[in-house]
Amino acid sequence: NGAGKTTTLEILEGLRAPDSGEIEFFGRRIARVGRQEKTRMGVLLQEGNFEPYLRVKEVVRLFGSFFPQARPVEEVLELVSLTEKKNAFVKQLSGGQQQRLALGTALVNDPDLLFLDEPTTGLDPQARRNIWSIVTDLKAQGKTIVLTTHYMEEAEALSDHVCIMDHGKIIASGSPRELTAQLGEETIIEFTAPDTAALPTPPSGGKVRRDGDAVVVEVTDLVPALRDLLAWAHENGVSLDNMVIRQPNLEDVFLALTGRRLRD
């Protein structure tokens, strides 16, 4: 939060004038985004409100009227799985359904470029997965999608290329695999332990840290590190609750780059 994601998107969408720098739009450098560029893009804002007493199909029809060539209403509703809700009022929709409607309004002009600003923030897990499914289908259609999120698992699941922003600057970019490869051949062991428990001795070439209730051990040679950890737990009466062994993810990359958790 506060890294500059939304500001950057607003510049690219033509909603805010840049203080400096250049924008390259489909290989062409422009000073700012104009009408010609906007006809090729769709935008899902971080916050959007629809008139609660409009019907779903009326909202889509209204947004379609802003473009000389718009997709049929039924086609848009099918894309975002809202066909059965076409006659419902906006106020009757769940949070996830309202977000799918907002995504539908960004698709009415069949855009080549789609901006999604934190599209799943505040949604329950099932609603998030529904949005993920739609985004995956749009990718398969060859759409270019720029998506901002502070859920690293979302970036990892959906993205071909990731840029990590911090304090207004891109501090790392690459595919999820390329970014996690920066951490080397590490394996991560996580478990919960009481705050009063002393941390285990870091393994050779590894690190140990606390992350809330969890203890995180980063190792390069798993088997001897695990053996030492089990011996330490036995000697200190620590039960190693909820222990998992996993590979590094983008959240670990962010922590390594900034020294803090993503949501700190």
C-alpha cells in the first residue's frame, strides 16, 4: 500500500498527467494518453460505484453507449458469468458479483489493453477465484492485462511478468520464476512456536527469523538442516506446530528486497 501502483495506472490510463517521463503505447511514444489510445483500453478502477437501482443489463448497456462499437450486452454478461443476474438491481448483487459487473464494464469495447487496479481486494476466496478465472480466460484470448495487487499469490498465479514497486520505484521485475530464483537454491521451513521460545541456531549458510507467530528458517541443504531443527526442538521442548516445507515465493522476494512484509 502506498507504493505508487494506482498513481502509475492513472497516468497510463490518461486520468492523471505525469510530472516527468514518457509513455510508450503499443510501441509508440506519447506525451500523455488521449482519446485514440483510450478506445483501445478497458479500465477497472480500484473503487467504483454503480447506481444501485439500475439493472445489471442497464449498467452494461450504459457503458457500451460510450463507444462507437460495443460488444452486445449478452456477450459481456456471459464473459463475466452474470447472465442469470441480468435483470437484478445492482444493490441485489454480492460484492463479488458487483466486481464482476465492474470488470464487464471494462470489457464492453473489446479492449486490446486492460487495466485492473486491485480487482480482488476485499473479496472472499471464492469470489477472488472467480475473478482469477475470468482474467485467465482473457489472457488466453491474447489480451494484454496490467493488474495491480498486494496479494503476492495472485501475482504469482496470474502473471507472466511481475514488477515489484516500493516507494514509487520498481525495485525488481521479471517472471515469477526469475524473481524467486534470485533467492538461490533456498528451501524454507516454517512452523509456529511460542514467543518465549528461543530461536534455533541458523544452519550453515542459512537464516532464521520470526514472522508474527511463525518461525521461518531459510536453508540451502534441507536434510541436515531438518535433522538439526528436530534435535533443537527435542532439546527445548518445542513442538514445531503447523510445520511446512516450501520453496520461496514472491512474498519472500519482497521481504528480501525491502526488509519487511508486503502489508507492513
